[in-house]
Amino acid sequence: MRNVWVVATNTFREAVRDRVLYNLVFFALLMMGAAILVGQISIGIERSVIISLGLTAISVIGLFIAVFIGVGLVSKEMDKRTLYALLAKPVERWQFLIGKFAGLAMTLAVNTAAMTIGLYLALWTVEHPLVGSDWQLLPAVYLILLKLVLIVALAMLFSCFTSPFLAILFTVGIYVAGLFAGELRTMQAVNLSPSTMRGFRAISYLLPNFENFNVMGVVAHGRPVPLALVWQSTLYAIVYGAMVLAGASLIFARRNLK
């Protein structure tokens, strides 16, 4: 695991030095500041508005980081020819891939933490001081981070066998489809045959169910996030992410890098 850790730390340092990340985080914090102004206009629902806009900003900005930087983790190393020098050392391809994934996951965790602090500052500006229910934001942010880490795994999977542009399209497409995975299982359509419905249901189980990680409405109304949902979503993200990374490692191991 030493090789994985070395690749992960180097990836984290490179990502932290990337000015794009600072611009995105600044934009998210700016959105939270705008949420304060909107909340002051929305009399009686200031807290709900700030939480909804703040969590949305964290999710959207994190999505940009996960997709665009996640896709470029492998392709950028190949374009710069630094990948060949690294693989010439005693570093396996799967170690390189897992290290890159871990490095971006750490980057997402740091950026998410920074944006969460900004959200709490926005709440503190309105409430003076924070109330007990505000700490329910932490499970919601944690679930958003799980979703983003899963998206990173998908982005790296597609970047292992296709161009960066197509990898971005595939990742975004899977993300959008995963938002409706639960609805595909319960969808009722008169014009579709039973075999077609069974096909949609099978596809819904293959897609990552990103709706499992969405609890914005719950915390915006001051309700606690069920503990069972947190650990079930954690287990789901670990298992699904491990399968995606295993597939990415197999594809990357067989790829001709010449």
C-alpha cells in the first residue's frame, strides 16, 4: 500500500495547487452568501432556503470537480508522458489507479469541508447562534461526499478506455440516469411490454442509485437523517465503488499504453 499512498499524496498536492479548485470553491461560497440575501427576502423560511442553496452548491461544485478532474487523472498523465516514467518503477497499474482515486477523494473531502464551513457561517450570520438541528447538516454533507467519490470512480472507469470528452459524457449520463434509478424499478407504463419493463428494472439495479444520497429536503425542514440510511448508503458506496474500481483496474491493466 506504500505505492498507493505515494501516488495518492502526490495527486492530492497537484489538485490542491490547481487554481480551478479555488475558483470553484469560491463560487460555491459566493452562492452561499447569495443564499443569505435570498433568505432575508424569504420571511419565515430563511433557514430552509440557506440550507437548500448551500447543499445544492456543495453538490454541484463537487460534481464538477469529480467529473472533470476525475476524467483527467489518467489522460493528463498519459499526455504529459509522466505515466510511463512512473510505471517504469515498481508501481503496478492498479496501484497507480487506486492512488489517483484516493488522492482525488481526499481533495474532495477537503473542498467539501471548506464549503461546509462556509455554509455554517452563512447559517450563523442569520441565526445567531446555531441551533441543535443545524448539526444535521453533517450527515447530509457526508452523503453528498459519498456520492461524489462514487462519481470519481465512474469517471476513472470511463477514462481508462475512451477519450476525455466521451468519458465526461458517459459519466454525466450515468449520473443523470442514476438519479432516476429508483423510478425505473417502480415505473408503470401501459404501452410497454412486460419484457421491456423487466429490462428497465434490470438496468435500474445496474445503475448507481444516487437518489439514496439525497437528503436535502429532510435537513432543510429540520428533520434528522436516519442513522440506518447513513450506514446503508456507506456500505452501498463502498461495494459499488469497489466493483467499479476493480473493473477500471482490469481495463487499465490490459490497455496498450504505447
